[in-house]
Amino acid sequence: MAVRWYAVHTYSGQEAKVFQFLNELIQAGDLGEKFTQVLMPTQDVVQVKNGRKTKTTRKFFPSYLLVEMELCKETMHAVQNAAGVMGFVGGNKPQALKDEDVRRILGQAEKTTRQQISEVPFEIGDSVKIKEGPFKDFDGTVEEIHPEKGKIKVMVSVFGRSTPVEVDFIHVNPIS
């Protein structure tokens, strides 16, 4: 049989436990030759909370793992009977993932390891107050958002003229 990728559905919050179990199974060598790899795709996210940047790891597919394996009775039994596993996507007849989907998922995982994703606490059109820098205490409107830089462009009124100012997420507060 050929080695293919399969999606495994886990109970919420059990992904890491199942991931560790399957990796230990591979290393133990019992069925290790039939399993190639197990993935729990994640991404690093930078959030701004209370004026502080915090870095967290978020799962791409919560409650799912990707397993590259040879599908046979032994491997199906090992995966389905692991604590925390609900079953394969496809039920008793697991559906192998399409090669282009796997390439896209793996490419996405590699891309986000190089680039952090920022959770944007603002939307275009939001009213904000700048709390630091040369435009401190100016009110403005969010015109553009640049999550990759962690910055927004705010339009402020300077001497009666609308002026664009680029500011870090952490240097502005939303106005309710």
C-alpha cells in the first residue's frame, strides 16, 4: 500500500496529547515503519492586549491532526483507539487528502513559521486616539492596516488638514 496523508479528528484540546502519542508510536518502532509523520499545523500570532504585544501559538485546524501513513487494519486501529481521537475524516473508510491540499497546507505552515501573523485589533474606519509619539493625544480614523508590520495608517487633522500618520498598534487606543 502507498503512504498517504489522512486527517484525524480529535476531541477539542486533545491535539497535543494525540500528537505526542502517535510520535511515540512511530519512535517505538512497533508500527513506525507504516507511519511517516504526524503534523499539528500551527502559526505564531502576535496580539496587542492592554498596550502590550503578546505572542501565542494558534492551531491552523483545531481538533485535527494530519498523519502520513500506510492505511491498513493495524494503523487504523492504532489511530482510532488512541485516547482523545474521535476518528478519521471519512469515518470507517478514511479519505486520503488530495496532494494539492497537502502541499497547500504544508506551504502555509512553512510560510507562517517565517512570518508571524498579527491579530488586528482595529478595522478601517475605527476612531482611535494616539497615545505616544509626536501626535500624542490626536484623534483620528484608521485608513489602512498593515498587520505584517504591526502598524496602521491613521488620518488626523493637523491645522485643519487631514494628514496620514503611520503608528504601531500598541501606540493607539480605540475610541468607543
